[in-house]
Amino acid sequence: MSEGLIQKAKRGDECALNALIERHKTLAFSIAWKYLKNKEDAEDVVQNAFIIVLKSIKKFRSESRFSTWLYKIIYRECLKTLKTKNQTVEYVPQLVKLEPETEPEENNVNIKELLTHLKPNEFTVVSLFYLQEKSIKEISQITSFSPPNVKVLLHRARTKLKAMYNEKYQNNGE
């Protein structure tokens, strides 16, 4: 699927590169937004990441998935931005763009709303694991967290999400 686009992009096909960017831009922005908590900074990071991709696509060795490579670039660009602003990764609930954009019906769970209450690292691993279907190994490559640390973050996030779900949706009728 993406392999053909990647090969075309490596040969200089702008349409193929644009298709790859379109495919990954929503989650890329969501990750940057969660870490930086500022729309302009997040947009700058995503733009910088895509410029890096544009300049480096011919060097991409396909040792990992394109998305793994891209998200690693975005993650590192976020850390650079935070470092230049002398900020650390802190948690402040924010709304995050996630698919699908449909509003939940009265009895449905609002996953987007629950995800906003996770810490940035938890949000990142949950998004990559469940929304992008990345493996623990790929998430480890993207974030530079050890595989056991990724597993711990996933466990903590699932525990938090379950508690929030139970509090919000199970106790409403009582």
C-alpha cells in the first residue's frame, strides 16, 4: 500500500509524497499538539517534520514503516521545540483532532474526550498503538522509550481510560 508511494516519492514523484503526507498529517498534528499545547507551534513542528521528510525521503531505507520514521521525526521536533522554549512536557487537557470526526450519540462513549485527559506520553503511545496500529517495537523506535516503558504507559493509559469510562458512563444512571 504505502510501499509503492514511498518508492515513487523516493524517485521524486511529488504526488506520491503529497499522498503520504495527507495520509499521516492528522495524527502528526495531534501528537505535536498534545506535546506543545499550542496550535502554531504544533503546525510549525509538523511543517518542519514534513520538510525533513521531503529532504530525506531518498535516504529512507525502509527498515521501518514510513509512518514510524515520520512520527519519530515529529516526536524529536517536539522535544527540540520544548527545549528551545525551556519547557518540559507537562499535562494540560486539550482537545485533539482524532478520527472519526463524528459526534457521539447520547449512549455512545466519546473517546476523543476521554483521550484528552491522558498525559502526553500516554496519549502518544495509545494513539500510535490503537489508532495507527503500531507495534510496541515501532512505538519504541518512534519515542525512544524502551519496550517495557511503552507497555507500562499503555497499561497506565488503559487503566485511566477504564476508570474515566466507568466514572462518566457507568455511574450516570445512579
